[in-house]
Amino acid sequence: MDFNDTPQEAAFRAEAQAFLKDYYPTAEDFKGLNPIEQAQLWAKRKFDNGWSTLRWPKDYGGRDASPIEQVIFNQEEGKVSDLGDPFQIGQGMAGPTLMAWCKNKDYLERYLPKLSSGEEIWCQLFSEPAGGSDLAAMRTKAERDGDDWIINGQKIWTSGAHYSDFGILVTRSDPTVPKHKGLTYFFLDMKTPGIEIKPIKQISGTSNFNEVYFTDVRIPDSQRLGDVGQGWSVALTTLMNERAAIGGGGVSVGVKSVMQLAQKVNIDDKPAIEDKQVRAKLADWYVQEAGLKFTSYRTLTALSRGSTPGPENSIGKLVGAPKTQDMASFAMDLMEESGAIWDDELSELAGLFQGTFLAIPGLRIAGGTDEIMANIIAERVLGLPQEPRMDKGIPFNEVPTSAKG
Amino acid sequence: MNFEFSEEQNLLRDQARGFLLDNCSTRVVRDVLEGDASYDAALWKKVAEMGWTATVIPEEYGGLGLSYLELVVIAEELGRAMAPIPFSSSVYLASEAVLAWGSEEQKLAWLPRLAAGEVIGTLAVSEGQGQASATSLNATVSGGALSGTKLPVIDGDIADLVIVAVKSDGGDGASLYLVDLTQDCIERTPVRTLDPSRSQARLDFNGANAELLGIEGRGWSQVQNLYDRAAVLFAWEQVGGSDAALEMAKDYAMGRFAFGRAIASYQAIKHKLAAMYVKNTLARSNCYYGAWALETNAPDLPLAAATARVAGIQAYYFASKENIQTHGGMGYTWEFDCHFHYRRAKLLSLNIGSEGTWQDKLVTALEHNNAA
């Protein structure tokens, strides 16, 4: 066991570091740009120098890189950049889906390079009000009209819909067949008439998601991916590429930040860090934090060896999100009555703990709830049987639902 | 990044698992648990013949001179099989202590026989209820003669050699002494315990011959270092046991039907087993780091050991109790093997210090790292 790069990995890392050193934009370069524009400036520089969408083929703006090379670049990029990633859905999910399912070479040449360069941003229109964990229970209607399809319905939890140029969309094209068989997959221009976008205000007070309404929206049949009724298979390609990883970087709620707080505040007139119960809790959280870190090292080792990682990394979100929630809550307890103050000036770490406390419930739900993640571990890792499904083999329009209309 | 075992180490794991499947079924565990024997002497002999007791002992002392990565592989499999033999006492504690602090003479006298399994060794620190500390010890050595009582001493009834922590007037308050247990003036009394597949005893020393091991007045820091190293090995046994308990629960849930379907298809059971998998995975990954820190004697060893230890304790306790729960009423019967894991998980969590003690050590190590 060792923690070193192989010689090839070390060479690649040095190359990446040199590129980042020479090309990462300066504060001057970023001046006057909003966060999206800043991310786009950086994406364009990566693209122009062959460092964007590393895993993609060179023809479409990629580098034909290996998975471990992608990881190494991400590690090095993370050291110099704290930019947001508005391209995650487009580059990470929509691009691979287009490559797998789009047969029109002109489209691939039209869309993929602009995805890679960050010039165009894509969003994902999958979730619906009546289909949360039961994702395939989509009700947004697609009806054929000549060479077009007409779309009516509603999507929800769409990240970045308001600044996206294009979207990937799954619709119900036939409600008279069982759930998974009646779906059809498209991509579309988000400026198409009939699309209305409404931001959702979250409990944290911010708005990262939207509701997207479709009223008689026309999509040409040429923008269909896969056959009519094959939408679920196409959607699985997209979802396979969904990253369940928790965003790193910057100051976050973890053992380090809570320990620092416990050194500052008192319990029974002594620093809280000397309290045995505080120590026991910190130890338990450290076990989880270190356990996740070393689990990711095992995954990296598999990638480094060119083999497929085991299922162990599936525990990340299920462990990390509730842990962060509990730690934020506990940190506020350590502050006693002051824990309720959420103020940039007055609160510890500019209100990190209070902000995290309100943001974290979303992370326990997004990308698969804790309960769904536990099902995935039980079924796909341990091989336990699925629960019986009441909608199996039944035409979708005869399945009981809480949806109206 | 190479955070994985080698091909050879994986082969060793397969070989060890196969050997224990053939030679250490739960029937073997049950025989010791229910019978009068303190351990399975035949299994111990075979394990020694395989060279497992000699794994990390250097060749000049009759060992194989392999690394701790090989030893943790064996520890995991022994834990999985709940082997009723004094392996942890003799290999992780006594052999390690002699290796670390023995004089050349002491090493030549004891290591070849420990390596061959001819001699069983153990460590005696506790003197009764509560956490032992450098200032709590009453046993003393005067003019080379040891007096005092140790309770409980794991494998104390069958061991030939014991490393004893005694009170010292100088230094950190304690010293380690090496004692040949075949002396007449030592009274050994087996004690009834939670896990009768592993025996424990009370040892009364009345002027027994004792040789200093290491440095006078440094005994407590020696014990802490020994515990750090042993904690990694104990944690691998706990990971092996945790996985075995999860597999047992899974197999039963797949085969047991209620209300017309396998109970493994109910979310209440699936989520329970998923929670076991999560804890086991965290423990295993922490144990990987512990193994690396042990093998390289890394400055991070105290933190790595405490993390592996706390994770191992928590994973095995959870898996063993929820395995019983998954089995329902049958899990509570003497006839089923579920209780073996429940007993062993608790025993392993008490040997070398409890969860709370190790949680505290973990945070102390973190404080030390942050200050550095």
C-alpha cells in the first residue's frame, strides 16, 4: 500500500499543474463577471487548450483521458478554483447521453463542442410533482403532430433552468402501456415558445431549483433520442452518469470546524472539547469522515489499476449528508442561546453552521433520498429482492396516483 | 494511489478462508463454548503449523518475516470464523511486546517458541472493574519478585508467558515485566465469562520471578503503544466478524418468508442490512488505513488505530445485535449461532479498552495532530 501516483499518473499531474498555473484566470480576468460568466471564461480556456471534458473523444472537444486522469485533474483544479460548476448536467449527463443515443452526426458536431467549451448550458427535465422517488411515473404529455411533438405538463427541481440554453426531457408518449414502456426522450431549446420557468424558494431562503411549465411546446421529431417508448432506457444512460458525490472545497461543517468551535466555547466553565460526551460525538463523526475518505481511496485505487470500482462508494451521500446535518445542529447546541443567531458578523464562521443546518435537508433528498440510497445498497450491492410493486404490468393510466388530472 | 492488498495477500486471504471453513466451522466454536476446554488445541496446532503465529516475527527468531498486511488478512479471517484460540493474546499482544522491547536474550528465549505456537503468551493490565491507568496499578515487583492480582487476564488460564504491567515509583508510573507462568507460586483461577469460546482467568502472583521488559518507569507508554498496534489487528477481527454477521442475516432474510414473501424484500429489513453494510464499509476502509499505519509505523498510527478500533467496535456490535433481530425468535435460541457473534463482538470491544476509552484517544490524537 502506498499513496503515491504511478509514474504515468505523476507525469499527467505535473502536466495538469503546469496548465493550471499558466491558464487559470486571474482576479483581474474575472473582474465584473457574474458567477456563470466566470465559470464560462474558465471553461473556454480549458476547451481551447484541450483540458475540458477530459473523458470525451478528442473530436468533440475532449482528451480521451482515463477515469483516473479525470480524478487527478479534478484534484488539481480543486486546489486553484472555487468556481461553481453550471456545466455538470450538460457535460456530465447530457453529453454522454447524446453520444450514446443520438444517431445524427450533424447534431453531435453542433452541440457537443459548445457543451465542452461552456458556451451553452444544459439542464435536466426529469422530476415531476407526482414522481419523486418513483421517477418513471412521469405525466408530462408528448403527442405526435406531423414531424413534431407537442408537449404539455410540468417538471420540477430543475437546477439552472433559468440560465440554461438546452434541456434533456423525458415525457409520457403513451399512458395506455405500463409505466416504463410509455416514455419518450427528447432534447430541446429552452427558448422554445410555451416554456415558463418559475424559481422555487427553498427553506434556506435561496433558489437553486425551478418549476418548468410546458404549454403546447413543439419539439421536432429529429430531437428525439432513442425510439418512441424507449425513453426509460435513454434516461438510465443519463442517470448512470449522475454524480452522487457531495461537493467539496472551501470551509464546510466537519470535524475540524466543530472541534475548533468546541475549543472556544465552554461547558461547565471548561472548554467544551474537554467534555467526554463532546469527545465521543467528535470521535464518531471522525470515524465516518475518515471512513468515507479511505473508501474513496479504495475507489481511486481501482480506477488507477484500470478496474471497475466496487460498490463501496455508494455509501457516500447516505453517510455524509445526515452526518453534516447532525454536526451543524450539534455546533449550534455548543453555542447555547447564541446558536439561534444567523448573521455574517455575529455568528461563528459567518453563519456556516446555521446556513448548513437549513441547506442540508435538501441534500438528504436530492439525487435519491436516504431511503432510496438504502434501497439501492440493499438491492444492488447486497442483492436483496425488490418490494412488490403495485403498478407492475398495469397500464400507466390505471395506476392509482395522488396526481390530479 | 495504491490503497489495496496485493495479489499475494488476496491469495493468502482465500487460502485462510478455505482453511478455516474446513477447520473452524461454527461447530468448532460451539464445542469450546459448550465444553470444558478453554480453547481448541487441535486448531491452535494447525494454525501454528500454517505459520500464522510466526507471520511478522523476523526469520532470525524463527518467524516468517512477513509484513503486517499479511497479519491483518489472517486477523480478518480469524475474526470471521470466531476462532476459539488464543491468537490475539499470543500474537498481537505477547509476541509484539517481546519484539518491541525484549532484550536479545529475551527475544531468543521466547520468540521462536511463540512463533511455533509451542508457547502461548498474553498481557495482564486490568486489576478489576473500571479503567486501568498508570496510577491505578497495585501489582509491584520488588527484587525481581512479582506480587499482586490481575483480573481478568484473557487466556490467563492456558498461557505459558504473561507480560504484566506493574506499578513503578518513577517515570510514567508503570513498568512491564515478563513472567514465566509455569511457576508454582502463581495461582490461576478461570473465571466465568460472557464469551466462553474465549477463556479468561484471575492471576495471583505471590513473589513470582519476573524480568523487566523494556525500560523501568516507561511501562504505561509501552502499554499504550502496544494497544495502538494491537487495536488495528483487533479491528480487522471485528471487521471479519461484522461481515460474517451481515452475511448470516442476509441469508436468513432471503430464505425466511412472511406474509407471502421473503422478509428480505421488506424495507424495514433491507434498510437494517444496508445500515450494517454502511458501518462495515466504514470500518473496513478505516482498517485499511490502520493496516498501512501499522506496517509503516507512521506517526499517524495513534489516530489511525483509534479510528479503526472505534469503527470496528461499532460495526461488529451493530451487526451482531441486528443479526439476532433479523432472525427473530430463532435468533434468541441457544441452538442458533447468532449469539456467538453477539458475545464475541462484546468481548473484542472490551479487550484492550472500551469504546469510550478509544473515542477519547481518537480525539486526543486529533488534538495532537492539529497542534503539530
